[in-house]
Amino acid sequence: MNVLELLKICDNLKHLKRTGWTKFKIDEPETVACHMYRMAVLSMALEGQIPGLDVNRCVRMSLVHDIAEAIVGDITPHCGVTEEDKHSLEHKAMQKIATYLPAETGEDWVQLWREYEGRTTKEAQVVFHLDKFDMIAQAFDYEQKYDVDLSQFFSSTVGKFTMAPFTAWDRELRERRQQWIDSKAA
């Protein structure tokens, strides 16, 4: 195990600001590590909420789903990189990160990342929902804090929430956001 290289990966994530927020010039935007941490906490909160869900797998997947960004950066749809190229870059980064770990652990992390990317399991679908929900929850926090319009993040997730409890969470968040918008206009 190469713990010092692994720590560099973690350090990169602690300081890598999420691209979407920097494009909107958000003061002190969350980092990729912050985002992954919130997703892991939300994963733990799902214990007993979704029948048959392996919450531990969701926590682990949440903590590695964006880890390749420590090497390739936070590539968004607005960065001019195709989905295929993004996937290839991240796959190579995952393979490199895996070399810093004991072989079995590295293989597990790569498999968790592939599972997330493919949305092939219930856990991967849940983590995908957590990823999108955390993004819009963060957008609403920033809208209130900085009085900025981040509607594009909400627009990009319309129809993306297809399973409980995320459909209810999405509905509640959008209702609260609308109430906040209405109160500002009054």
C-alpha cells in the first residue's frame, strides 16, 4: 500500500472545488470531498428505508464515485469533454488510484466505481439519486446564502428522481425553494 500517494489523492479532493459552483462564482464553494462526505452521511441515513438496500455498499460507493476527480478534475457537461472521454479519463485515474491500495481493495474500489457508472444495481441507482439530490440541495443552500439564481441545476434534474424516498425529497425541496422565491417577490 502506498499510503502517501493515497493521502495526496484525498488531499486533492479536499481542495478541489466543484466546477459547477465555481462557474457561478460562489464564495467558498464545496469541494468534491465535501460532496462525497454528505452523500455518505445520507447513505447511512437510508438504513431501513429501502428494502434490500446494502447501505454499507452505498456508503463505500459514495466515497469513491468521484475519487478519480482527484487526478482528472471535476469534469461537467459544460467542460467540452465528451461523456466517452470523461469515462475513459476517469477509468484510467481509477486504475492508477487502485495501485496505491492492496490489490483486493483496489479492485473493489474500481468495481464500485464501475457499478456506479453503469447504474447496474439498486445501490448504484441509489447513489446516483443521492448525487443529484445533494447537488440541488446544495444549490438551494447557495441560492439562499448568496441570493443567486441556480435554476439550471434544478432544471437539469427534472425527471431524474424515479424512486422513493428521492421523489419525496425532491418534491419537498422544490416546494421549499418555490416558497422562498415567492417570499422574496412579495
